[in-house]
Amino acid sequence: MNDELLIGGQPASAIIAAAGETPLFVYDFQIVRARFAALRAAMPPELSLHYAMKANPFSPLVTAMSALADGIDVASIGEMRLAIQCGADPAHMSFAGPGKRDAELEAAIAAGVTLNCESAGEAARTLAIMQRMGRRAKMAIRVNPDFELKGSGMRMGGRATAFGVDSPQVAALVRQIMAEGADWRGFHIYSGSQALDPDAIIEMQAATLALAARLADEAGASPPHLNLGGGFGIPYFAKEQPLDIARIGAALGGALAARPAVLADTGFAIELGRWLVGECGVYLTRVIDRKQSQGETFLVTDGGLHHQLAASGNFGTVVRRNYPIAVASRFGAPAEETATVVGCLCTPLDKLGDQIALPRADVGDVIAVFMAGAYGASASPSAFLGHGPAPEILLGG
Ligand SMILES: *Cc1c(COP(=O)(O)O)cnc(C)c1O
């Protein structure tokens, strides 16, 4: 087999010809749609499914996602404005993240977006701004849980952290924001990212429900809403397995059915970024030079870590491992050589694939780096060395 890579049913070369240049990010929204439908089918029907847009804030994708997801979770005023422009309903948006400035708090209150409060100080500033505006703020408390998501690629809780309010302080803060007249929306408990062990996620969700119930009892108030976080991972590397979402959904359905009475009228949500969009994206970059050095073959491309930092192993990973990579014009062809695929930046960090088995690629051939749909374009230092950002296109939106 010596076929060309198809993305969204179109040959990679045709997509590049239409876009006019490499490097290029291509996202296939049909993949997102299929994943979303699978998630919907697997999860309990009463669970709201939110998109955490920092995973991929490309506006055509956010527009398509706004029509699909039950809510959008943002982490800055820029994301909030973009989501609203893309058609997301502010009533179903939440805004998390430390260091929210007064202008961001004010804009969120004005738009009716729920603020996930990260600290007592932030809550106090929100309440003061609310009084000055004469408009009720929608406030949830982000809780720093006393547990962490096991095997998570990036742990966000269970230790000293900038994220959320330590659980012993939560009940008093809930009472305070209710006493001051804010619209208390409940809890946000996010404890990690990129977990591939369904049992770890099941355990985390059960612990999250138990913690929310305990805090509600302490506060003497039932939370209208509980955001259970996310953490659903995707397999990037050899031997990793896709997450068994049917198992997670069944366990969560059981846990919700058996939930403590204080959560009887609570609405529930999860917020996913990477799991929804990571697999829909391909980064296409052209071979500019092919060279040998001390017996090793290097394919030097017109792309690099300034677009795909994560594939270079410099975004949230301890040990560098290769993302799946192919020669787009010889997709499925047997490997003929071992080559190292590098970018065009003047740093040895700029490696897209280290000593990978590939069919032979020559100058002009296109390399495809998969798993580029999440934390790619927007999580890479595109100003570094002045090459500028890569164009992005959405197919099937
Ligand atoms: C980043 C983030 C997410 C999304 O994480 P993924 O690993 O992309 O699913 C969800 N919620 C919060 C609060 C986040 O900070």
C-alpha cells in the first residue's frame, strides 16, 4: 500500500493546495462530532457535557462546538469574548482560572457568565464589583480537593496550589457569598488532566461527589450545580489504550443514582478539552532538507515547536516521546529507514520525531504529525524566531 493520507476524506496534498502553504493545522470536525455522540451515548443522560475551549480556541471549531456542547468553559476574558462571538450562550458558560483581573470579573458579571472562584480574595473582589454594578454575580466555588486524579498527566489538586479554595475554607465562603446576595451556582472540582485509567477517573468522580456532598452539608446549602471536572485522556504513544468511556459512564450513572440527598436537586457537568478535539487535528509540514549527520538521517521541515510544542515534548511532559507521525504521500507504506524529523528553529529542542521508522521521505514531501487538535497552535510559542503562526483550517464544521 502506498496511498496518500486523507483528512476528512480529502487528500492531504489537495488540502495544502487549497490552503496555499505549509505548515498547516487541519481539523476534521466529523471526528469531533462522532466522539461527542459517543460520549453522549456513554454518559448518564442528566450529565451536561461542556467543552473546555483552551484545548483548541480556533473560532470555526468553537462555533461548531457551541452548537454541540451543553456549555463552554473559558479561562480568560479573551476566550469568553470569543466564545460569545462564536454563538455560545453566556448562561451556560463558566470562567475558571487564577488571577482574574477586575475587568474580567466585571465583564463576566455583565455577561451573566458563572465565575468559578479560585480564592477568597477573588471572591471578595467579585462581591465588591457586584455591589458597585448593582448586578448579581453568578459564582461557583472552585474547590482544591483533598485528593488527586491518579495517573493524571497534569495534576491540578490535592496539594498546595494556585487553583481553587482549600476544602476546609469552602463552607464559610459559600455562606459569605450567599449572605452578600450573589447567585451561588455550586462547586467546580477539577483534579487533573490526561488520565487513561478508567478506574482512576471512576474513583475521582466518586470522591468528587462525596466531597461536594460533605461541603454542602458543612455549608448548610445544596449546590445548584456541580462541575465534576474532566481529565479524560487520549492515547498519544505506543501501547497506550483509548479510555473506556462506557465503563466510566456506567459507573457515573450508578454514582449519581445513589448520590447523597443534599445533591438530589443538583445539576451535573463534566468539562473536556483534549478528549473531544485532540484526535481531530493533523499538523502538516514539508521537508525542506534531508541530511546525514554521523550516520543519522535528519528530515528538516518548515514547521517546528513554534507551532507544535507538545509534539516536541516540551509542553507538560517529563520524558520526551514521539507523537504518531507519517509521510503524508506514502501513508501506510512500510518503513524503510529510521529518521529524525526536526523543525526549522535554531534549538535542539525542536524535534518533532526522534529516530522514527518511516518510509523514505525526500525534499518536498509532507510529514503529518497526528494528535494535533488540542494544545497545538494556541499552546505553542509562534513568535519564537519570527516564523509566525501556522494557518488552521476546519473541515466538516
Ligand atoms: C485545562 C482545563 C480543562 C481541560 O482539560 P483537558 O485535559 O484538555 O480535558 C478542563 N477544566 C479546567 C478547569 C481546565 O483548566
